[in-house]
Amino acid sequence: MGFNLKEIYDYFVKDGTFLNGEPYGSGHIHDTFRIVTVEKDKDDYILQRLNNKIFKNIPELQHNIERVTVHLRNKLKAVPGSDIKRECLSLIPSRDGKSWIIDKEGNYWRMYIFISNHRSYNIVDSPDKAFEGGKAIGRFQAMLSDMPGGPLFEIIPWFHDIEKRLQTFHLKIKENPVGRVGTVSDEINQVLQRAEEMKIILKLGEEGKIPLRITHNDTKFNNILLDENDKALCVIDLDTVMPGYIHYDFGDAIRTVTNTASEDEKDLSKIKMDIHLFKAYSEGFLSETGGTLNDVEKEYLAFAPGLITYTIAVRFLTDFIDGDNYFKTHHELHNLQRARAQLRLVMSMEEQYGEMKKIIGKLTKKRQKTKVKR
């Protein structure tokens, strides 16, 4: 599909003359383009056609991002030496003052300043990178912990709500729409035997022991930009920023950062959680959030990776039972393969749970001692 990128670019209040626009990045949701400007001393831009089939309410989506980025920018202004254009996403307003436009064909578009001299990684190959990733997400959440103005819009309802996911799971087992239930009895049993335990974070929230916070909800490592020295720079892809529990972001990050194999690895013997990467990420994360989180939140951080990995496994298995209607698949058993891989990762986390708890406990005590010395 061809777009007149110069015409769309001209809808926005930008600084710089359009030179060219090319597809950019590897995202699967939106159509993303890098706009290069003629002038060497002007910013380049990221122009995105937004997918309003997945995100049904673009004004609410953009409202959340506006609130979050304005607050982050205000926080960064108070930090000496901050490079705000690189450390925070900068939305460009349209000519009518909104943060998005609708073109003649009814497509929604938004534009950001392009963040220069950054590095992005799909695979974490060192504890140093894991530490910086934890630091980036931790700083993002610590800075948002006092954002005024009431809760954000819930862009995707019940996104990490395991009770809702399990309700759908049971419904699809009962319906058995494509006759696959009989082929996955082992996987179904693995889900069911853990179901009650996995509701603990929701119960803690309902009891008021942990607060709803602003969470990113998609903390895979390539949503963290590092600078040219591989130091934490900026958290991107804010489409799913909304109310949630801190464990969702910590858990999903560990799920993706520490896995020794791919998300859909067929050979289950290759799948393990790397405890060294867990420790490094946790250290970076707690170095920024240690003063923000309450004791119960910290106590259940080690539980969070298993919860989120389990949740993803339930979603893959549900989709397989339902006939593969949600996730894109490359072959008939792809969702089952993904579910098995995630369930194996859950087992690896369970095997190392005692060590994970010790690591979190030591890091928490270390930070408390440092605070007392100050």
C-alpha cells in the first residue's frame, strides 16, 4: 500500500524539510516510516499509520501517551544534563493541535522525533545489557509513580488479567470448536494444576496490599533503547501504557530477557531461565524503583516472571484450541509449540524460584543499607 508520506508529514507542525521516507523497524502492529529531513541540523522523524483494528479508540490511546510523555519530560527537565529529545518520546502536534491526524482515506497517523544514536537489541547477550534494561524500565516506572490526573484509559481491557484469561480458556475447552482438546490433555493439565496459585497478584490487588500503577505492559527488550555506549536511554512503544500491577512489567521483561531459547523453540531441552540475567535485570530495576515499591510488591517480584510466562502460555494454548484466530501462525501446530515452550520456561522458573527470591531479598537489603548510610 503506497502512502504520500510528504503530504502526511505536512499535516504536522514540524521543523525540517521532507527529503524522503522509508519503512522502519520490525513492528507488526503499525506501519512505521523514518522521515529524513534535508537540513543536517534538524530532527528526523518517525511517522506511523496506526492500526485502529487492534486499537479501537485512537483518541484514548493518544491521550494516554500525551499524559505520560508530558510528565516524563517535566521530570527530565529537573535532572541536570538530561537529553530530553533522546530520553523521552516526543509527540509532534498536528496543525489542528492534536497528537494525531486522519488522512483522506480515513487512516490515523502520528509522528515522533526520531531518537538519534540509539541501539536496540532483540536478544540480551550479557548481564550488563540486562542491568541497563532493568534500569530503563525501573526509571520509567519510578518517574511515573507520582503522575497526577487520575488513572489512564484501559486501552486493552483485562490484558494481563489471568482470571479472565482462564475463563476464556475453560470456555474454549468446553466448546472445542475444531476438535483439538483431546490432543492437548497434558498441556491442559499443566495449566489447571497451577491456576489457583497464579491468581495471587490479583488477590493482593483486591485486598489493597499492592497498588495499581502505570505500567508499560509490553516490556520486551527491543522496546528499550540504549545509547551508543549501551547505557539505558529511553523506553518506547507506549501503546499499551495503562493501569496495572508492577509485577506485569517486571515479569514480562524477565520472560523475554532471560529465556535461553526463542519463544517458540521446538526443542524444549534448550529452554531455561538464565539466572545471571535475572539477577542483573533485577539489580538495574531495583536501583531505580527500590524507593517507590512497597514491601509486598518487592516480596512478589520473584513470583511475577512465572505468572506472566504462564499467562502467555494460556493465551497460546487457548488460541490453538480455538483454531488459531488471534496470533499469526506459520504452521498448524505453531501455537501449541509456543504454549509448550512457555510452559517449559515456567518450569525452569519454578525450579529456580528459591534462588530468585534470595536474589530479590539480597538486592532489597543492599539498597536499604545504602539508603541508611546516606
